[in-house]
Amino acid sequence: MFTIVNLARFQFGMTTVFHFFFVPLSVGMVFMVFLMEAIYVKTNDEKWKARTKFFGSIMLLSFAVGVVTGIIQEFQFGMNWSDYSRFVGDIFGAPLAVEALLAFFMESTFLGVWLFGWDRIGKKLHLAVIFLTWFGSTLSALWILAANSWMQNPVGYKVHGGRATLQNFGALLTNRQTILEFSHVVTAFFMVGGFVVAGIAAFQLLKKRDVDIFKPVVRLGLIVALIGSLGNFLAGDQSMLFVQQTQPMKFAAAEGITDTNGMKKGESAPWSLVAFFDEASHKEVFGVQVPYMLSILTFHQPTNKTPLKDIDQLNTYYENHFTEAFPEANPAAVKNIKNFVPPMNALFYTFRVMAGLSMLSILAAVLGLFWTRKKKPSLLETKWKLRVYGWLMYVPFLAITCGWLVTELGRYPWTVYGLFTVQESVSPNVSVASLLFSNIIYFLLFCLMGAVMIVYSVHVMRQPAQEAETSYASLDPFSKDAFDKELPKESAGEA
Ligand code: HEM
């Protein structure tokens, strides 16, 4: 259990999951803040300014924690995955450099101008700055997803002397995997932004804080959440079709295809609603199946357009033909692999939880919009509904975590699909002891950062929304009298 590979994988997974709480939160929130400020600029209504500043302060902390966890994420490559870094260095260098430039320079510069620019630059310019922050952070996500997509579906490369080199930079961006992954993830950002803003507003209404400020925000959040959820569903559906063609083992494990019943071309494949698999024999121990459904979900018709292979067929195929399909892979490394099957139960259930939460999100957003209609906005006045919509803000985070588990666990045994194995990737000089130590340190660090984020957000929520305005002004480090000026009572007390 405590092997070098397992511990290094656990550490990477833990860092990714934690980092990816803050990426969608930051990008989703910055879009919501942009929307609120756009309404303020259009209507000149000071309440929209207060809303912008209230949600802006939560957005700023999320950016800060996101950048710190992103740096830890990048450390992982050098620390635990040095052979992998050597293999992909020529491919990843360009996109990761662009990503870092965008994330660190563009986002941080614009965020700084936005934070200290209130009343110092024109309203429209200030609005343009927050728009550019959103645009820059979305672009930075594109590069990191292009790199990840290359690991799922390598394109435009050549392998020379044990290293992959990029032959066609454009291929990274036109990779269908990149387009699908980017669409699926960006729409998830909208879901996060929408549900978090609506959820925070719902909790504020439950506590009867600044009722006038928060009432309209619930509906605004739900509109964005609905658009995001629908787009995300469509992109997810297309992703699954693509996975079926490019990574059939990931598809078979996520759908629990363990026998050939109904899998031939023209037949109707049943879909497993629930099931349990014996990981050693790859057999289903029990399962509840819905006839026709797998064909409908996969091919959008009741019969299969192409045959679907079960897990054992694919395992034999991979064993015999993999190096033919990827002649540039290291044959010695592939030869050692007897089991190409990813963890079946984990993939099967993470996929179902993600897809189930997608349905829940669509339903919740539609119902929420109905319950916030002008005529009878019952959601804004009913305690249990406010509580439910408050807690719903955590749903997209759970779906995102499941999504990454499907994507990354399902690529087993590869780090770069077909080309480079997990076993080949790990650093030769790390030990179980050092990995255990760094795992514990990172775990504690993440708990601390998570706690800071929660405590700070609760603190912001307890303050009157208008308060955000005064604390910004007093925090301006460029103002001449920043050090002489007396802090407003509340901030001075905290210091
Ligand atoms: C019925 C709805 C959904 C379907 C069919 C679906 C499908 C998929 C598939 C097939 C993958 C793996 C792609 C790959 O390995 O290349 C994936 C990954 C992912 N999913 Fe979903 N998904 C759905 C809903 C959601 C929801 C609601 C969220 C979050 C709010 C989400 C977030 C993610 C993320 C972050 C990934 C990893 C990035 C990626 O590979 O695209 N998904 N999804």
C-alpha cells in the first residue's frame, strides 16, 4: 500500500483536488463579480456596487489560495515525477510558461488595478479590468487543460531519445480532447460561480442580513448556474463519446462493461445503474441494469453504431496490440504490464456521482428560478428552501472532484496515454519516508488554507455588505496617507 508510486499518486491527487477547489471558485466568482459590476455601471445603483465589493472580497482570497496551491502543484513535477518531467518537458514547457505568465502577471496585475482602482479610474475602465481578469484566468485554464489533454490524447509530437518533442504547436489547441475538456471545465466554472453566489446570498437571507442587497443575487446566480449546467451536460456527453473512441478501457470501466451481452454492432446494450465489481477477476458481483440505455447514452440511438468491447477483451487487446498502436512507446515498460484495467468500482461510481449531480444541478437551477419569479418568490422567504440552496453551493465542487478522478484514474496505467507509464514516470530518488513526510505536511497545509478560507468568508458574511467599501479604501497601500490614516474601527480592532 505504502509504495513510492502509490504515495506519489496520492500526493498528486490530493494537491490537484485541493487546487481545483480554488480554480473554479476564483474564475467562477470573477465572472459573477464582473456581471454585478456591469449591472452597477449600467444602472448606477449603489446597491450593485455593494454587491460587487462583497463578493469581490471573497473572490480575492480565493485567488490568493488558488495561486499558492498552484505553485505546490507545479512542485510535484520536479519532486515526485522527474522522469515524467524529462519525457514531456519539451511539450509542456510552452503551455505551462504561457499559463504561468497569464496567471501570475495578467491576473495579478488586473486584480491589483481592480482592487485599488475604485474611484481612481473611470467606471467603464474599472469594469474592463475585471472582465480582463476573467478572460485572462480562463485563458490560463486553457493552457493547463491543453497540457492535460495532450496526456489523454497525445497529438503533434515525436519521440526522440526517450523524450517527446512537439512538432506542431497548433495541434495542442486543435486537439479534440482539448476542445472538449476546455468546454466541460469552463461550463463547470459557471456552475460554481452561479451556485456559490446564490448559496452565499441564500445563507445571508436565512440570517436576515442585508436582505435588500442579497435578494436579487440569488436569481442572478441561478441564471448563470442553469446556463453553466446545461452547457456542462452537453460538453460532458460529447466527452464521453470521444472517450469511447480514444480510451475505450476508461469508457468500459466507467460504464462497468464486464460481459459481451448486447455489445455487438446493431444490438442494444443495457446500462448499469448500480453495480459492484470484483477488481481481481473483473467480474460484476451484482448489478441493476436498464435495457437499451447504454446504446442510447453512447450512440444517441437504441442500438450500437459500433461494437463495444468488454474489459477483458480490451485487456487482451491492449496486451497484444498496444505497442503497434503506439510504436513510440517503450516496449520494455509496456511488456511488464499485465493489467491495463483501472480501478473499476472507483471509476464506475465517480462517473455516476458526477453525472447524477449534473441532473441535480439542472433541476435545482430550474426549480430555483421558478421559486424566485417576481409573482411568488417563495425561495427567498422559506427557511428550508434557503437552507437547501445554501448547501447546494457545494454540489459542483463534488462533481468536479469526481470528474478529475474519472479523467485521471481512468488513464491507468499511463501518465501519457499509450506512450509513457506511471511506473516509468516517478522520480528515481524519492523514498517512501520522504513521500510520507511531504504527504502529511501538504495535508496539514491544505487543512490550514481551507480553514483560513472558511473563517475569512464567514467573517466577510457577518459584516454588513456596505462595510467592504470602507475597508478597501483604508487598505490602499499606494495612498499617501495609508500609514497615517486611522483605520475604520472594525479593521483596527481586528489588527
Ligand atoms: C451527465 C453529465 C456529465 C457527463 C456525461 C460527464 C462526462 C465526463 C467525462 C466523460 C469525463 C472524462 C473525460 C476524459 O477523461 O477525457 C469528465 C471529466 C470531468 N468532468 Fe464531467 N460529466 C458530466 C457532468 C459533470 C459536472 C456536473 C461537472 C462539474 C460541475 C463535471 C466536471 C468534470 C471535470 C472537472 C472533469 C475533468 C476534466 C475533463 O476531463 O474534462 N462533469 N466528465
